[in-house]
Amino acid sequence: MPFRDDIVIKICGSAGDGSISAVDILNRAAALMGYHILNFDSYPAEIRGFGKSVGTTRISRVRPLTPGDRADCLVSLNDPHTITELPTLNESGIVIYENRPGSFLEEDQVIAGFIMPGMTGYGAPLRDLSVTAVQSARSRNIISLGILAGIFRMHPDGFEEAIRIRFSGKKDSVVKSNIKAFHLGRKYALDEIAKRDQIDFGEQLLERPGEISIMSGNEAVAEACIDSRIRLYAGYPITPATRIMEILAKTLPDRDGLTVQTEDEISAIGHVLGAGFAGKRAVTATSGPGLCLMTELINWAVMAEIPAVVIDCQRGGPSTGLPTRTEQSDLNIAVSGGSGDSPRVVLAPTNVEECYTLTRESFEIAESFQAPVIVLLDFFLANRIEDIDSKRLTGEYHGEFPGDLVHSGNEPFKRFKLTESGISPRALPGMAGLLHTVTGLEHDQKGMPDYETKNHRDMTAKRFRKMETLARIWRGSDPFGDDGDLDAGIVSWGSTVGSVMEAIDILRGQGVRAGGLFPRLIWPVQAEQLAAFSRRSRQLFVAEMNYSGQLASLYAINLSRKFGRICGVYAGPVPVQDIVDEILRGLP
Amino acid sequence: MQSEHYVIIGNGPAANSAADILRKGDPDARITLISDEFFPYYHRHLLRHYILGKKSKEDLIVRPISYYRENRIRLRLGQKVVRIDLQTRTVFLAHMEKVHYTRLLICLGGKPRIPEIHYVYSEYFTAIKTIDDAEAFREQLPGIRSMVIVGGDLISVKMAASFLETGMNVRFLIDEDAFWPLKLDDDQRRDFTERLSARGAEVISGDVLAGVEPETEGGFRVRTRNGLSLSCDRIGAFFGLIPDVDFLVGSGLDIDRGILVNEYLQTQFEGVYAAGDCAQVYNPDLKNYWVSIGWDNALHLGQIAAHNILGSDKTADLPPLNLLNSDGVKVQTAWWRDL
Ligand SMILES: Cc1cc2nc3c(=O)[nH]c(=O)nc-3n(C[C@H](O)[C@H](O)[C@H](O)COP(=O)(O)OP(=O)(O)OC[C@H]3O[C@@H](n4cnc5c(N)ncnc54)[C@H](O)[C@@H]3O)c2cc1C
């Protein structure tokens, strides 16, 4: 039997069936076994707790970059819901289902009846086993984990530990009975199920040095905010950004910080700008509709040169759009939403680790460049969970008000002094001798309103010069894939990068020389790096998850050549195969 | 009017030939095929080549899965029927699903026949009916150096020829019941045994299995009535196939050796038909029922049943007696074809 240990497992149930907590345990168990995971749960309803909930986790020896186009195994804790997930299962996929539901069910209410030729079904008395273990049906999810461990020969120790961690706050008896349920499921699989599939983890425990953190993009952002020692989170809850607020609301009060739930997003950004003006680190997180409301004050931050960090967890739009669907369609508004020539910084992490590192950097950039920084996540990146080596979660901290930016010398203080870098000395309100005016009106170097054409031209140029400085000094993004000349070069951003990287691997496997450039600093554009990559690429593509190709349009002027747009809206992350197909179609 | 739902239990030649006719005759109807085997419709007579590795699994498949999609036939594989309720027209599946039909065609096929006197040894016997049986055998083949075949039927003659090719030691214990249901005269019987011997098999005739014991270090010891003691790795039981209808006992259907049907292949219940190896068909001329096992018989009966389900009144003819040339021996048989 060929050994296979890169698999996508989906656990599907109704609210209360525990599919998400089962996947949570599975993630940790796999990580404890030394495997990498990428988990992405989906809730079709806006509010958790209603209807179907599906946990999808990919477990692999090699770090997975996507949750996989299709699942290899579907565990059903609720057949009617799981039946609707069947189209996402591989043609040779495996279905694990309840085979003793208590009574016969009507036609097409039972997933086993839908198992297609080529697929493999394993029935097990999940409910009965659960009753044996915990005197109720509530541990069917844990039983199903035992079944998975048994069929795929996953080492049981990781599961035991993961169950202990999951139920750590509960009574000892709860932990024990769930461990018992796990072993009962595993024993059933080993004794009663005749294996007919190819997946086998060989009960291996892999070496993984150091401590591992398992977290989502949103959790990584929150962690970064805490480690950046923010003093204020102000926000209005919105899917898919709310989790950040939930975490910070709990943690900030103990860390000399404050979380304010504001009446709307305008107020939220107002709070953040107030704190920024006062020299305190502050952040808000929102999604597309909230970002729309914030544009006016983000513009103000540009004009008044106030540091501010806005996390935008994008979702399907426009308007309230699709709260629980992923999309990268806020790029236009992030880069250029607002009136006037309004330069700001836009960062886009491509994975969970970068959600942490780029959030940390966003504070440094915002303060150093005295400008708003928008960090673009999306539903998929915000919610997906990865295992990260904890020691990689680091960042620089220069203090919330970098001292070297304060004015010194004898000349009179000019808060908006024209400099070569565009960066002016900064002072906080109340600093002796550094009195200055801050306004949203165009102003002179001291901050006094000034509508003279020359002044406006100089000041606009100064604000743009800050961006040029940033683009020049920022570290850039390492190209991925083949060196030298490429048959296909792909520019992509944000969470789509994972799919593109896997697509590049597939293309290279097929003999196509392929590589990618994935700017994390989306705006200002690092034009030289882009141009160099473009020169290397015989065919160039820009891949992203929106209908109109927003990054492609943004970069078109820099690319000034023919290139292919790979853009579209999907129910979830961009399927890897779609990218491969599009690129192969686009090659001569 | 509610459209028809034709449910066919089985996925062999009888079931598939019926499904084709039903689809052509009733383009709008729902058609469901249910089989407890996971593997799609395949040639059972090729299993011996699969065991030897001469054919792959895919080579055995009669028609691709896409055929069913294209013809809107729902194929439920790996799903076992455990009960039928003829009153409510419901088929009950092992995974606890009910499927309602308007017309039901039962094509359960046959199962390896074990004569009653040998029942007690069944657990020591190896029989090959399905691809799963063949796969298990194939995996163990390298460790099987010797085999005693008890019974002897048309399938075993071919199987033995294949086993002998691997260098396996094959001994045949041919008793008076051998080649059931064929009526072999003494000459034909001698002919068969001579040919088997010529291939390298040892044929023990005129003797009967009297006992089996598993040996501690694996393998078995076979004792015969005449006092022979044969040690072997495997005991192949080949006593022919008989209708596989056990679970229908108690359903209300008339069951004798097979499911009793009239010459139109209808059971005593309206809208419920049976065809293929599992059917025991009435013949008005004989004024009696007959059972016939074989690929062509199954194809033929499946078609007749389907036509009648669609409203015709075709009768299933008595299978013509053929002169079958099996391994060079000519025997009289009905429908069994040298495949
Ligand atoms: C090894 C071997 C070699 C053969 N060689 C020849 C030959 O050379 N020439 C020849 O003419 N014939 C040969 N045959 C016989 C021939 O294959 C059969 O006569 C023929 O397959 C019968 O067809 P059928 O459609 O009636 O049933 P089958 O092909 O037996 O199919 C019966 C179907 O019913 C399904 N089924 C049974 N019970 C249930 C249940 N409870 N729930 C759901 N599904 C169920 C089974 O899964 C199967 O799909 C051979 C048979 C074997 C086993």
C-alpha cells in the first residue's frame, strides 16, 4: 500500500455536534505528532451556532499552503448537512458515517447512500460507542477522531494530549471520559473496519524542534497587537474581524490597555487617530463595509500625518455582501479610498505567521512614516489555523513614540517640515516648546492652513515622498520558485499566494519554469523589484481573488506590458488546479 | 402521474441488461442499481486472470462508471439490502436507509454452493465468487504452494488450470456430486479428469471428503472416506453456484431454491420481478420450475424482466441445451458459455 500522509479531512455537523472542536483536537494532535496543519472552518450562516458547520484540516509532512482543493476524507456528524459537502470530496475520497442511527431513515437522508463508486465508506456506530464511553451521544465527535486515528494509523498519544488540552478547564472526569471515547473509536476501527483506502500515517511521530503555536490569522494579529504593546483597541464588531476584538477585550485591561466598542466604525477610527495623535499605539479591525465608513478619517490621518493601523479582514462585497465568504476585493478602497491624492501604506500578509509579523511591522511603519497603515487579511486568512514555530513570532519594538523623530536643534519647530525623506519631526500635544496645529485642511510646515498652490504642491509631494522612501528602504519580498528566466511568472498577494505557490510547484513538476513574486508591501509599489521580476518572466500573470483584477489594474502602469489576469470570486480559497489550468492555457 | 422508480438489486449481467432496457423504454424514470459489492460491474470469469496478475482490476470492468452518469442510472455500490417490505414497496439498506420503489427487480445472483454435509467445514474453505475474494487470494498467492480442490465444477476446472501455471500443487477430490448441476456421463467425467491430470493436477476420484483439520503451523489436513490424509495450504470449495436468496426468506416471496417467478419473471407480487442466477423460473410446458446459472442466462433474463416491467409480456424461454466445449470436453449445459 503506497504510504500517503498529506490529507485533507473534513468534519461536518450541525451546531452542537462538536465538529469544530473535533477539528481543533485533530489540529493539535497532528501538530503534536510533528505534522504541519492548515485548518479552515466554514460557517454558512453569519452567526456561529446555526446550521451546518464544517471543519477542514489539512495534515501534511510538508507545510500545507492551502486547505486543498478537495477533501480526502469526510466525517459526517449530521448526514443531511454532510450530503451537501459531498461535491467537495475527492472522487476516491473516504466517508465516515453513523451506521446505527436508531431507525431507518428516508431515502437520501443518509450519506452512506450517496457514496459514489470509487469512494470508500466506513460505517461505525458513533452514537452507541459514545453512549458506552460517556453515557450520552455528545462524544460522537471524539469517537470519530478515534475512528480516524484507527483507520489512518495516526499515533494515539497526540490525540490524548490534545484532548487534555482542549478540556483543560473542565473536570478531570470529562477529560478521562473523552480519552476513553477516543480509544473506543480507535479500537472499533482497528477491530471492525476492513481498511480499503491508501492513507497511512504509520503511527509515526516526527521530529519537530521547539514550541509550536497553533493559531488563526486573527489570533496572530491580536497576539501581534499585544506584543506591540498597544494601548487601545477601538472597534465595532464585524465578521470576519470580530475575533481580534474578542481577544483584545480580554487581554488589554491587564496590560495597561483599553478596548472600546464604539458606536460605529467612524468612531472607531476616530478613537485610533486620537490615540495616535497622543502618541499611544492604537488599532482597529474591520471588514469592507467598516473600511468604507473609515475612509474619511483615514484621509484625515494622511493629511494630518497621524499614525494609525487598520486591520481589514476582507469578505465578499460590495456592501454587506457575503460576510462569511472570502474575497480580496477591498484593495482598491484600501489603496485609494478617499478624496484627494491620499497616499497610505497597504500591507498584505500571505499566511498566519505573516499576520503576526506584518501587524508588528505595521505599527513601526505607521509611527515612523506618520501615516495610516492598512493590513489586508481576508476571511480565509483571518480564520485559517496554522501551526507555527513559536520562536518565529517576533518583531522589533522601538517604543510607541520613536524619540529620534522629535524635533531638535535651534530652528523653530515645523511639524510638517519639508524633508528629503518626506518624514517630518513629530511632537506630541503638550510637549514644551513644540506647539503646533493639526488639521485636515492643507497646511504649511507649521500646520497652519495654507491653500497656496505651491504649498499644496510641495506638501502633496512630501506626503508621497514618504511612500517613496518606504518603498526604497523596505526589505522587499523574496521571489519564489525557479531562478533566472521563467516561462511563467506569477504576481499574487494575500491569501491567494498559498494557492499560487502550490500551483507553481505543480507547474515545475510538469517541466514549466515557473516562479512567483508576492509583494507584502502592496502599496507603495516596489517598482524596481516588480520590473525585475517582469523582465525574467516570458509570460506574466497576476493572480488574485476578486472579479476585476484589482492588483493587476493597480500594477498595470508599472508593468506596462501584456500580462494575464487570473482573477475570480470563489466560495473559498482559489483552487490550485484553476490556477494551473489558467497558466497552462496562457502559455504559448 | 408520479414517475416510476425502478429499483434493481444487483449489479451483475442481469441487473445491467435490465437497466439498459428500462432506460431505453422509459427515459424519464428513476433507475437505481444497488449492490453490496464496491467494485463496478465486472466479468467474473476473468477473476482467475486477475489472481495471477495477468489482468488488472480495471481490465475486468464491463462498462465505465461514466456510463451510469450519462444514462442517469443511480449506482449504489457497497450498499447491502437487508430487508424488503413488499407491502410498502420499500427496500431497506444495511446503513439504515429506506429506498422506495414502484417496480422492483431482484438480481441477487448466485453464491458458492456448499453441500450440506460439508457445512461444518465451511470456515476452512476458500471460494471465489467476488473480486474481494480474488483480491484476498491474490495477496496470499505467493504463500500458497498446495491446494486441495473439493467438489469440482466448471469454474474450478479453469481456476485449477490457472493455479497450476504458478507451479502450485493442485489435487482434485472429485466425488459423485462433482460438476453439479451438469449431468456428466462416465466418459465425460473421465475426460475431465484426464485433462486435469495431463495439466499436472492429481485427481482423486471415487472418494469423498470426510474431515478437515487446521494445522497448527497454518494450512489444513484433509481426510477422505477412503483413508487418505492430504496436507495443503488451502482448500478450494467449488461445488457450483446456487441462488443467493437467504435474506429474502420471510419477505413473503416464494422461495424454493431460488426466487419463484412465473414465465414472465414476475413473483407473486405485482411489480416485483427476479432475474439471473437467483431466479427459479416457471415453465408452462414443463409445468415445473428451473434454475439456470450462467452469464448469458443472466443477460437474457434481465432483458425479459425489463421488457415485462415496461408492459410487455415476453416469456423467458427454457434455456436451450448447448453442447459446451469446456476445456476440450463437450458437455450439455444451458446458457453457461465458455468465457
Ligand atoms: C469465478 C466465476 C467464473 C465464472 N465463469 C463463467 C463462465 O465462464 N461462463 C458463464 O456463463 N458464467 C460464468 N460464471 C457465472 C456468471 O458469472 C454468473 O452466472 C452471472 O454473473 C450471474 O449474473 P447475475 O446478474 O444473476 O448475478 P451476479 O453476477 O452474481 O450479481 C449479483 C449481484 O447482486 C448483488 N447482491 C447480492 N446480494 C445482495 C444484497 N443483499 N444487497 C445488495 N446487493 C446484493 C451482488 O453484489 C452482485 O452485484 C462465473 C462465475 C464465477 C464466480
